[in-house]
Amino acid sequence: MPFDDIRRPGPERGAHERAINLPPAILWIIGLNVAVQLVREFLPPATDEQLVLQFGLVPIAYTGELGGDWLSIIGAPFVYQFLHAGWVHLGVNMLSLAAFGAPVERFLGFRRFILFYLSAGLVAGLIHILSFPNSADPVVGASGSVSGVFGAVLFLLWRLGRMPSLLPVAGIWIAMNVFFGVFDLTPGAGGAPVAWTAHIGGFIFGLAALRLFMAPNQTV
């Protein structure tokens, strides 16, 4: 299956092609993330801080003595993917999603891509919890999910013969995340904890698990 086919314009495009030519799931994800950030701009600082504490991913909430707030316990692994440390953090993640996500969504389709994206964020969050089980710092952001999308697009490029080997690119990307994470240099983090192990976990998930989300008759 040529990589060009994944990105080939559908019949609805052409003369009426959208100005922003991104597939619908990515547009919805970007729109939702931007909407959440806009709403937070109008919240009182104390309320916004409480929102992050309640729905940011806090490892010790899962590894320590579980509190009674089951809404946070169950919701945080999903909601944290749509909270960000600021506009720069949000912008970096959404631009990365737009850059790498289009061929992956066109390959998987709308629903399967949404499931893949959220699953990458869940796995990334789990890796962070396992890496820092005693941390009480809330982690927010779509970086783990986007890292999964990046891993998936690399896998597609490799399987379709556009990349001779995954190892050099994957090795450099993992090394960069270790470096930026250890030294807290991630763009837009704004002093927030950098969940670099979550980035790596999401990336490896994207490389390894893309096939699990393919349609039964789909090959790559």
C-alpha cells in the first residue's frame, strides 16, 4: 500500500478543498484542546489550580492510599491529555499532532484513530506512574498521545519502504527525550514536571501497537 495512498485526497476535496486540510479527528482533537485552554483562561486561578490537581495525572493517587474521589481516579488518565501548562505547551503538541497525525488517521480512519490516540495517552500515563510512583506532582498534556502518533507514522514509513531502519530515528528521539526530560528543557513546560518517560512510553506504544487498531482486512 503506497504511503501516498494514505494521504490521497478523498472525493470530497478538490474544488472545495478546506483551507486547513487536516482529517476530522485531528481537527476535533485540536479544537477540544484549544477550547479547554480558552475556558481555563477565564477561571479564577484557585479554580484552575484545583482543576489541574483533580484531573492532572498524579502518580501517588494510584500507588498510594486511594482517596474517595473516584471521578478523579477514573477521569484523570483521559482528561490530563487535554490539559496543558500554557499556550506554548499546547501549541507545540497540537502542531506536532497536525504534522504527524494526518497519515495515521487516514490509514486507521476516524474512530480507530481516536481510540489509538487515547490509548497512547493512557499507556504513556501508566509508564509515568510506574516510573515515578511516589510523585505528587500533577502531569498534564497531550505529549504522550502525540508521541504515540509519531511512533505510528514512523512505523508506517518503515513498513512502506520509505525508511530503511527504525533504529536510528527511534534511538535519537528517545535520547533527546531523556536529555530534555532530565534537564527540564521541554518547550512550553513552564516549570511543570516533564513526563519524559511518558513520552517514550507513548512512542514505543505507537511503534508496537498500531497493528492492533487496524481494520481486520487492512494490511501494511
